Amino acid sequence: MTLVNLAFLCVFCSGVLVDLGIEDASSAYLKSDKYVVRLDADVHTKMEAFMRKVKQNPYTLFVLIHDNSHVDLTR
């Protein structure tokens, strides 16, 4: 299991998507991947889009969890 897959599983198993009403229980597992950003060539574009969404919705709580324990971005 890759770290990305583990992140998907953690998001799903936490139940946070269903508890917040973002996804329903039947589709939460299939859609949990859209809430995890992969560290790939598109990461900067995805993060810029996320930050635009945050700035456009000042009364919405956005949660960003950054896990860099497995990668060194300075190399």
C-alpha cells in the first residue's frame, strides 16, 4: 500500500466526509481521493487552486493537513 493510498484510507475511515455532509456513506470511499493531493508535477497548480478557493470562501472552514514525513522538498 502506498502512502497516498494510506491517506485515502485514513480520510475514508475517519468518517469526516460523511460527518460534515460533504459525501454520503455510499460514495465516500470512491471520492476520498479527491481530498488528498499527490506530490506530483501538478501539485503547485492544485495548491494554487485550493488557496483561491479558500480566499473566495472566507466563511468556510478549510482544513489542510500537510504530511512531509516521507519526503524532503528541499532536494
